[in-house]
Amino acid sequence: MKKLLPLILFSILILGGFVNANAYDTWMGNVSFNVKVTGIYEDSGEEKFENITDSLNGKLCFFVDEEPVKNEKGNYIEFRDEVGTVIIGIKELGAIATDYAKLGKSDKFLLVGTGVFTDPEDHDLQGIAYIDSKGTLAESKITGDTTSISVSGKIGGVLNSLDKNYTFSASFKSVLVLSP
């Protein structure tokens, strides 16, 4: 029977303005997924929903120092495009995790947060974003150190342009490793 230490709240990190200027680890992995974007258009005087599918290819980054921390940009989590531009930055985060008593067992976590979306090609297109995810920390059976982080979840939000609003949503998966 698995013995779990009590489910601990390792972080409810709603720390407006706190940026960890000290060292932290960056965990990074490739991410590629389709994003469903919904807007409204007019057809014969009627407003209708218009669905567009776009793709996001790039990197998913977590910033950690025993628990999630904000990086210099004020983000706990970032989705970056192929050239490294931050598309989604999660600035507020709540997290809970399990802590296994046995060495080599995997810790599990849940992360929920909000942040901002910025389109690098159209600076007038910005909005709010959310993340709802879960993951597993893979640990070395010998040292107990984390070797990778498997994460999956959903992102979504609202994009505002000068003349239209859009919603977006997507599911993602990634395996993060410690970035040098």
C-alpha cells in the first residue's frame, strides 16, 4: 500500500509583483498543438461563430526553486514560439502536490493559473489566458533527484483586437527537462 505523506499545499502563489532575483531552475520541453480560435462574423445580417484552427510550435517552460517561482518577466510558466518569443505567460498560479515517502516514487501535481496572451505578429491582439494542468515528476531511484517533468493540460482565454474579440482553447502535452 502506498504511503503518502499528507497532500500538501506546496504553493498557493498569488504573489503579485514578486520576482525571484536569485537562482532558479528552468525546466523546458518541446510543445506542439493545435489551437481552436473562435470569433464572430456577419453573414447576411446575422452574427455567426467562426472557428479557425492555428498551431503553436515551440517550448513550454516552468521556473522552479523548490516550488514554482516567477522569472524576470514575472511568469511562472511560459509558452514560447519557435524563435523563443513568449506567447503565453502565466503570472498567477495555484499549485498542489503529493509527496511520496518512498525514494524513487513519482510526485504528482496540479497547476491552475492565469496570465496574458500576446501575439508577436500583431501587438494589437492581446488577452487573458489560463492554464489547467497536471503532471508527474520523474525521479531517480538512486538519488531521488527529479529527472523530468511530464505535464498535460488545457490552455485557453480571450483575445482582444481593436475591432473583434476571440476565444481560444487547446490541449497540450510536454516532457520538460532541466535546461542548462
